[in-house]
Amino acid sequence: MADPKVNFVQSKKAGAAGKGDVSASSSKAKIPIGLIVFIVVQGALLAGGLIWYKGYVGVKQEEQIKADQEAEEKKKIEAMTFQYPLETFSTNISSATSDLKVMQVSMTFEVLGQRIQDEMNSRIFEVRDEINNVLSSKSEKDVSSPEKLRTLQQEIKHRMDKLLEKGEVQKVYFTDLVITERVQ
């Protein structure tokens, strides 16, 4: 039979070893908990950085998309044709007879883009002066046929293209043209 004293001492040693194991296992548990906390903190920082970056880049991309859309819209407007009507011109022209004649012309320009229309608005006096110079240099026979009217339209277009700095006139339309004898 075993001696009860020896048994008691062995059980005490086993208990002490067990306690040592518990303390050893709890110190081993602290290292992984510290490591886990470190990983969680690093993960949170990384996630926060990614969220910030995505938000920042997302805002920048949205701004770029909006700027691109505005630029595209501006190009579409610049590619659009606009009608630019002018007030009626009245000018004296010479005729084959000695009678003085008056030519009244209403015209509309077809222009490409808003910029040209804006320029014409800001320089309307120069535009009207150029047209008056062209019209007053004509005689009745210079506007007596459709071919001659087309030539006059081309001459006005050419003069406008030389005058304008931001583009050119696409086409000149005579919406009304009347030649009458001047009443004295």
C-alpha cells in the first residue's frame, strides 16, 4: 500500500504543477490577446484609411465626371447652329434709269455656336456697318436675279467672316428683299 504522506506530497506537487500550468497558459493567452488587439487596431486604421480614400477619390471622380459632362454639353452647344436675325436694312441703290431706288433687306445669319452669336451681339454696330457698306455699293442689276442674290449673300458672308474673331457665319438668308422707287 502506498504511504498516505507520499500520496499527499505527490498530489501537492501535482497541484502546484497544475497551478503552474494555469499561470503558464494564462501568460501565453496574453500574447495572443495583445496580438489580436494590435491586428484589430491596424485593421480599423486600414479600413478607415480605405473608406477615406474611396470617399476622397469618389468625390474627385464625381467632380471629374461632372466637369466632363459640362464640357460635352458645351461642345454640343458650340456645335449647334443658331439663327441670328438682323433688323431690316434700307439703303439707296443706283438703277439703270436716273430714278433713285431704295432696297430694303431683312436677313438672318446661320451661325455655329453661342460664342459667335454673343460676339455679334457685342459688335452689332460693326456688323450693321459692314452690311450697309456692301448693300449700298450695289445697283439694281446686281440684285436682279437669283444667282446675283446668291453672290450677294456670299459677299456678305465673306465680309462677316473677316469681321468676326470667334468663328464664322455658316449661311446668309434674305428673309425679305424689296426694291422700290424713292419717293421724294
